[in-house]
Amino acid sequence: MKHFLAIKDIDSIPDWVSQARTLKENPVALKELGAGKAICLLFFNHSLRTRLSTQKAALNLGMDVMVMNFGTEGWQLEFEDDVVMDQGKSEHIKEAAKVVSQFCDIVAIRAFASLTDKEKDEAEVVLNGFTKHASIPVVNMESSVAHPLQALADAITFAEKNKKNKPKVVLSWAPHPKALPHAVANSFVQMMQLQDANFVITHPKGYELNPEITKNVQIEYDQKKACENADFIYVKNWSSYSEYGKILSQDSAWMMTSEKLGNAKFMHCLPVRRNVVVEDAVLDGEQSLVIEQANNRTYAAQLVLKKIVDEITKNLKAPPLRRGEVDSFHRNEDGGV
Ligand code: CP
């Protein structure tokens, strides 16, 4: 694994969850693994959990950590090629990514969707700018369309708390005063499709997620019906995908309540607005898993960093190719002769 950008970079959810749970049992068992290695965490947007858990994960592996609030403290970056940079942007991603690559061994990026330009957001301009121009592995700490570290933490929490063979899991939209991105919901849906579960999404009409992502998932527009007999209810707001970035409803009837929750466990990635998205009684109740989800962010990140450091170390140990092997390598790269 060179980069960790999306759920597709996880080759086996059960294996990764099991490995993360082993790390959780003794988080500092691999304190020597990352010695002499450094990670840069670059934030183009706010964070509490991602920032601290990724930092903690790196420290648990003995890595050095540099954190930069790039959005407020870095130079404004240009991502387009062939532009005359005579406006507000001071530095091109080509130089910035190469410079960052000299200071650390892994770079992790948080860069949310603009929610104003679907095409640009789906092109993952910032994340892909770094993967294209950096010479080191890149980790996604929530991009325009994906939050795989959150989904991996959710998979760990789900495995820890699930007692059934084929549990019913509901992803429910909830109201919110601000337009929020689709990244958490997208990655949760992709992760749940790899689980042995009866998975249902519920939201008001007009809030359908990207159909490429939800193509095999049942959608139920009646929230109460969707929540009946659920074992886990994951609540999240997102803005409209079809009317890109718009708030189409703030209907408080969609707020999660104890009544709708029933006997299900409550999940949310946090931060959450109390008594808008979910009522106090749910968040403060014993069925809420939100604090454990946040705790598991450390072990999700630690597993990802461990895998990348293992790969870096393996490549460092690999003997250099000899002359004949170099020629054969290049011939194969071109399709083989
Ligand atoms: N869930 C999550 O990513 O939290 P932060 O935005 O606080 O990092």
C-alpha cells in the first residue's frame, strides 16, 4: 500500500479490524517501529478527533509529528497547470508537495469539499495534487468525497459491539443548519457494503447520495420504518448531492430520538449538534457509542501508519536492481516484450 486514500485501499476489512484491535490491546508495543520517521499532518480545515488521534497514533509508533494548519497558515496553493500566477495564490502544488516530501516520510491531508463545484470536488484537487506531486505516501484525513480513517474506526467499533450474525444497520440523515459534505456518509456506505449486515439508508427525498456509491443499498424514505428493529443506527447530516451542496430540508422530525433509536446502538462520527441532529437523551444514554468511535480513531490511524511504515522499511531493505533486471523491469513496464 503506497497511499491510504479510500476504502478501496483496505484489502480486507475483517483482517484490518482484527489487526487494529490487536494494536489497541497494547498501543505502544511497536514504539520502536517508527523511530527516525516523521509524519506531516496538513489541515486545510478544522479538526479535533482526526488531528489528535492521528498524532497519537504516530506517537504510539515512535514517529515524529509535525502539524500545520495549512488553510490558515500556509501559502495559498495553486493546483491548476499552465497558469499565470499573478492573482492571490502564492505557491504551486508542484513545489509545495515536493518540499513537504523532503521534511517527512508520510504526509496526511485534510481538505474538505467546497460544496460549490461538484466536478472539482470529485476530482479531489488537493488530495490528488499531493499524491501526484509528493514523493512520499499520502494519507487521507478526510477529503472532498471520502473519510476512510473514520469508516475504519467505525468498522472497529461495529466489530467490538456487534453480537449478531446479520445485524440491521441504518444510516440515517438528520437535520443541520449548515451544508455539510458527503465524505463520512460515502465511506461509511462503502465500508458497510463489505460487512455481513442488513444495511438500510434513510433520508428525505432529494438527499440521495452519489448513486455510484449507494447502487446496491436499500433506501427507505420513512425514517421510523427504517429504524424499526435496528441494531445500529448511524446518524449523519449531509447536503444534497443532486442539487449539489444545497440544504433542502431542516425538518426537525428527522432528529434522532430515544423513541426512534429503540434498542439500537447509536453511532455518529462527531462533532454533533445536540438537540438538532440528536437529542440529549440519546447522546447521554448507554446505547451511545460516539466516545468509543472517537477512541478507535487512534487505532485505525495507527494501523494505517504501521502498514505504510512497514512498506517503507521493506522497500529500504530491498536490494537494488542489477543492470539486467533494470532492463527487464523497464521492458515489462512498457507492456513486456
Ligand atoms: N470525525 C472527525 O473527523 O472529527 P474531526 O472533524 O474533529 O476531526
